[in-house]
Amino acid sequence: MSPAARNRRGGKAMVWGAAVAGAAVLALTGYAVLTGDDDDTRNTGGSGKPGTSASEPVKTYAPPDEWTEPGKWASLPRGKRTDDQGNPVGFPHTPQGAVAQMFAAHFTEVNSERSLYEEQVGAYESYMSEADQTPSTRRQVEKDAKKADVSVRRDFGMPTSGDIPAGGYMRSRPIGFKIIQQSKNEVSIYALSRVTSKASETAKEKGSYTRIVTAARWENGDWKLSGEAISQALEAEEGNEGPEIAAPGDAKFEEAGWTAIREAS
């Protein structure tokens, strides 16, 4: 499948090569992402380079019928505690601790009780670097999160305002990663997630797979998403197609160099 860059939540084009504050917004509301659908109901995409935006259709992705055991697994540690946003924090000072933090930051659950706006602003409070915790960045995150909430609802056939219908949801769950660069205090990765949604209790569930570039730095005793580190990772990967989207259980998953994840107890 030819990879395609996609702005899933808006505002991505202006972020490529932008300042650190822009990359901080990118991390939460408009990340560099490639998509592949596992049904034929959604077919949107872009140009094929991380950090760009376009509207060219992409090929759909369908997981194979036969399971192929992934060759690489990682047991990701849990955070030591839960903060006042209800998010896990306090991850170990290891590369896998960094990956676990990034996955916690990008796990999304939108339903009738919690909006994408609440998810994004909560993630900003819990997971962004102190350098990115500025009034102007927060305003931008809130602005983009409001736009993203409407956009995601529209994409998944939900009402664009008010409560999501009973039984409706959108979930984004990380399922694999590939290291771009790592050091003692900084880790950047491609993160692979599966997104599922239902517009209502009786609607058919839709699913797709997304690929993002993200990065974290060790800061004040925990890992934090860093706009500067994300910008550097995007620049390092500019012009590279990156690992092909493939689900765990697909032989292409291992061929692409992905590591599947298990959460540690």
C-alpha cells in the first residue's frame, strides 16, 4: 500500500517545520499521520510524507484472515499514579517507559460522557513539556481541539454538536511502535494505532489504522511530549515513507519493523 499523509484532526499543514509551540499543538490535535482503512466506508488521505497535508484518496487496508505471530513484542510499563486529569503518569526512566507515556497520551476514548475536546485538553495538561505549557499554546490547543471535535464527529457520522448518541463512540488505541531515535532522555517513534467508531448503538462499527510521529523527553521525573523533539523527529523523517501500515498478525507488520505491545501488569 502506498502510504499517505493525513491530517486527521485539522491544522497540520501549518505545523510542518513550524515553531515548538506549533509542534506541541501537532502532538495533540493535528499529528503527522498515515491511514489505512479496514473497510471501504472511509477513503481519505494525502501526499505520503510525514508532516504534509493533502486530500488524495488512499488505498484501503484489510487485515489478513491468517494470523502471523509478530516477531517482536514489548511489555510496556504502567504509570505509577493517576493525576488530577485521570491520566496515568510517573513512567519509568527507560525507552519503554517513554513509549508507554506516549501511548497513554495518544489513547483516546470519545463517547456520550467525554468529548474529544476534553480528551485533548486533558492530555495537554498531563503530558506536555513545561516548555510547551504557555498561555498561547494552550489557547491554540483549545481552539484546535474544538475544531477537531466537530471534524471527528462529522467523519464518523455523528452529530457535530450536543451529546453523542447512546452507544456511539470513537476509540484510538495504540497497537505497535517503531523507534526513530532514542537516548537516555529522549525517544522518538512511529506509533501505530487502531481507530474504531460507531455513530450509534445500532450503527455498524468502522475501523482504520493510523501512523503518527511523536517524541518525548525526560523532564522533572517523568516523560513529557516535547514540541521541539517532535519537530526534530519530523525533520529527521522528512522524505522517508516510514513503516508500512499493517496490523499485528499480518506478516507485513514484522516486515515493516513494527514492535507489537503488551501492557505490563
